[in-house]
Amino acid sequence: MNADPEMSSWRAEWRVIAPEPQTADQLRRLATKQQNRLRTWQVGELAAALIFLVFSGGLLWRNPVPEVWLWAAIVWASTFAAIAFSIWNWRNLWSSDVKSVTEFIATYKKRCLATLRALRFGLRFLAVQLAISVPWLAMSFTTKRISSVRFFTAAGILTAFTACLLLFGRHYRRAAQYELDELNKSQESPETLSMDLC
Amino acid sequence: MQLEPLEQRYARLWEMFGASISRVAGAYESRPELREDLLQEIRLAIWIALPKFRGDSSLRTFVFRIAHNRALTHIWRRKRGGKSEEAEHLHDARPNPEATVIQHTNESRLMTAVSQLPIPLRQVIMLALEELPYTEIGAVLGISEGNVAVRVNRARKLLRENLGGTR
């Protein structure tokens, strides 16, 4: 390798580029700060899941009819599925760092595809929940089982909940799709990219 | 055997590979503020992975894998909603203000030329410039030695052209 003057001169030039010196203390602080930020995000996700569980549990406790049982069961199933997916996603994100670049790309691609699948799954769950909640709410109102105040409050909560989930879903779908497209673009084979050199 | 504290291992690792990691970050990200973000992401990833390092590969392979994997994640995510750096390079061959800043901050024209290579070629040439043997480059990237050799040749040809254009 040393008999290659071009490479040797490039290496000499390359090695001149040096980093800002950093103390171990600075590094530890930076890492701790970022880890805390990630932990906050994870705790936020779990808190949101807890709110869904408590809210659906409260509704069921106040009104334990079969339709609410069915709705609550769907909310619980989807919330637990979301928690499981989130935990898998975070574990996967950090543990794949030490793999080779090729394996990492394959894992990352799987992760993006899994996110897209999970979002599709979530939207279907939402459709099922709406298919149960909306007719049940309308019927309860028309048969005067609930007052207009309760009906409009419940309808408002349902609309806000649906809008939030749709916005959240759209944001994550776009992000995952974007990353997947960028990943595919960046991994275009060098053979294709430099055909003129062959 | 008692392991040395994580902080010490980390500091020692940074002493050994800090410069190389900074060069990896520089070749993937030319904008200084984003490069600092990328460097932090790499540091964090190493900090998290280091306690699990059991010597299955060399420490250098371990560090370069993390650095390249984090850098890839960084570039897949950073361009959302904005104009990509590669697109700027493709559509405008004139030196942009960022490139000028880079040159003025004593960074080499070689770094600029390397950062303009397609990613698969950029990865091999960066590792070759860090004097990793082909076997180790293959281990970092997860490709065969033969494939490394082919990519290095292509990268060198393109790099020569890029350097010719920036002289």
C-alpha cells in the first residue's frame, strides 16, 4: 500500500483533518443529555398509552354494556400492540448500530417497512373503532339513553381523538416513507452510478 | 478481571478514534451545525454500545460500523422537507457558500471531493484513507474483499476527477 504514491498523498492530506479536542467530562455530559432526551420521548409514548388505557377503562366502568366492552377491548389490544412495537423499535434502533453497514441497512429497511405496516394496521383499528363508536353514540342519542350534552362532548372527544391519530399517522407514514426512499436512493449500486467509468 | 469505568474507556476510545470519527462525520455532512449534531449522534451511539463490546470484532471495526451506520441514519433523515446536499452538488457545480466556509476553516479540498462521491464509494474510500486493510473494510461494510477492491478502484477514479475539478 505504501508503494502507492497517490493514495499516500491523499492519506497524508486526509489525516490533517482533526477534531476539536473534547474532555471525557464533556462527552459524558453530551451523551447523558441525549440519552435523557430519548428517555423523555419514550416516557411520553408510554404516558400517552396509559391515558388511552385509563380513559377506555373509565368509560367501561361507567357504562359496562357489550358495545363498550367491544370498543374497550379494541382500544386495549391496539394500545398494547403499539407499546410492544415501540419497545421493539427502540431496542432495534440501538442494537443494530454495531452490525456491519450492509446488515444495518437491511435492518433499517425492515424497521421502516414495519413502521409503515404498523401504521396501516393502526388505521384499520381506528376504522373498526369508529365503526363501533359512531353508530353506538348516534343510537344512544336518538333513543335518549344519553343527554345532548353528553352526546356532543363524546362526539367532540371522538373527533379530536380521530383527528390526532390521523395527523400522527400521516406524520409517521411520511417520515418512514421518506427514510425508506432516501435509503434506497443512497444505496443505488456504485455500478449504476459510475457506469461511465467501467 | 475488573473493567475500567465506562467514562475512561470512552475517553480512551475517543483519543484513539476521535479524529477518524470526525472525518467520517465531515465526509457525510458538510454543514458545520449539522456535522456537530451527527458527531453527537455517533458519540451517543458509541456510549450506548460500548458496555456491550465483547471483542467479537476489533475495536476499530466496532467504532467504524457505528460511525457509518449513524451517519447513514443522519443523511436519510436530515433532508426531509429540504433540498438535499447531494442534489445541490448535482445541480450546481460552482463552489457554494458552505464549501467556501469549509475551505476557510482549514478543511481540505480532499474532504469536499470525498463528500461528493456516491455513498457506497464514499464509504470504501474513507475507510481506505484511514488505512484499514480490505478485510477490515469488508467487515465494517459487510461486503466481500473483492467487492471492496472494485469499489475502491471506482472511488479513486471518481475522486481523481473530483479533485481535478476543484483544483
